Amino acid sequence: MRSRYLATLVLALTIVTAPVLARAETPLTVGKSIASASVMLPVNLGVEFGIFKKHELDVKVVDFTGGSKLIQAMVAGSVDIGIATGTGMAFTAKGAPILAVCEYEAKMFPTGIAVPWDSPVHTLDGLRGKRIGVSSPGSFTDWVATHLANQRGWGPNGITKVAVGNDLASGVAGFRTHAIDADIFSTAEIFEMEQKQEGRLLADVADFTGNLAAGAIFATKEAMANRPNAIRAFLVGWLETIDFMRQHKGEAVDAESKLTGLSPSVMARDYDLITPSFNTGCTFDAESLANLKQTLVEQNLLSDTADISTLYTDAFMPK
């Protein structure tokens, strides 16, 4: 009897003291098309504050110097999820095995056109015939420059696009050497230039684009087929991170300042501009879809009768 009691006691202690096996976290490699863009930083904050880990995801963040390079990495299979802009649907239209899965920002508030501090240009019309810096051919900034020229009726030679990369130092160097007359930056970078009197904001891109799914999340078809729950969990974590940022401005600004190398005062100013415009869900709005379709038609990537719904999916949106 005593031996049976001892055996039962040992078994009970073994159960109590046995280590609890944690569920394995699903690895996801997430790329950002612009390292310092405020609208893309929630993925970094979600990692730093443990929000994605709470959803059993092991997220690795990789930065790229332009949307085209991010999409190339997704096509190659080295990136599962891409944080970019809605204009990335152009690559899907070209045959890239990716789909947009979330629109988290409609307007282009986080992006602006800057000119040198002492530039004689004070209106968008003053850019006609000028050299505008873009990150790379086929990138979002490349599209912005082209769209501006088309909208103003300047024709194909109305501006000259110069590929300078998308880091702040390259743009400032272009200003100093007069290699470019304007460049397209994140608003945070422009605010930083203004503090140093290196450049100034000429116009917000939202002024001439309207809604365009400024912030969009893409997923590879491989990840959607083989890790659908991870995609859903990522979107839930993303939205939770944005909610956290809204409730904890100080922590968010400090984290963003460390990530970008920009001053807390600059990031606080940018926070006040960007954070209120984040979507509370992932739904693509009708205006963004209509404008995106028109853009792709203008680029001869879609026909007028094409169905733009083939370029995105709502199958992974949080319920």
C-alpha cells in the first residue's frame, strides 16, 4: 500500500514539476520597402514590444531600398510578407506571385516632396523641367514623380527622374551637389532636414494623389498556401501594435527615434501627422482601388475592363 502511495506521489510531483512545452513560434520574414518610413515602423515596434510573439510568431524584419527590390526578394522566396504601398499591385499585375492582404493607410500623408532649403521653387508647378530624385526605377517614388508629371500635363519629358536611393544622406548629398532639384522623402526625414535647414517640404504627396492605399501589406502566394494562420496572426498583431502606439505615444516616439536615428522632436511631430490616419482594420477602400486601377491602366499594366480584385484578397483580414 505504501509503495503504491509513494508511486502516486512521485507521479504527481513529476507532472507538477515537468517543464511546460511552449508552442513553436512560426517564423516569418517581413520586408519593408523603406527603412525609416513611419507608416512601416509598426512592424519593428510589434517585435520590440513582444506583440507578434504573443501571437506565436517569430518575426524577422529586413529593410530594402525601394519597393521594387522588396518585391524581387518576395519573388525569390526570401521574404514572406512585404510592407509597401498599394502601387505594389503593379508587380502582381506583371505576374509576381504576391497579393495585397491589407490596406492600413489610405492617403499618402507620410510622403512628401522636398526641395533644397534655398530653392527658388515654391509650388509644384515650379518642378516642371526639373530633376527629381527617386529611390529606383519602378519604385513607389518613381511612380509618384511620373504621376505628378502626368497629372500636371507636362508630358513624358516634363521632368527628369534621377535614381539616388532612398536614404536621407543620398538625397541631402544630391541637394548639395545640385544633382537633383527635388526628392521624395518620408515626412519625418523632411522635418529633420528642416531642422538643419538642408531642405524643406514643398508639398505632401496626398495633395495630388488622393486615396491610393498608401500603406499596404503583401504576402507571397507560397506563404498564403502553406502558412495561412501565420498571415492572419501577423495582421492581428499589426493592428494591435497600431492600437498600442495610439495609447502610448511616448514609448512609440522613443522607439521610432532609435530606429530611424531622427530626433524625438521630429518623430513626435511625425507621430501627430501619421498615427491618426492609420486604418483601424485592413479593408481596401473603394477610392483607393479606383485610383490604383486607373494608375495601372495608365501604365498599360491593366485593361479598362480588368478586375482589380484579382490583385488583392480579404481572406486573411481579422474578423
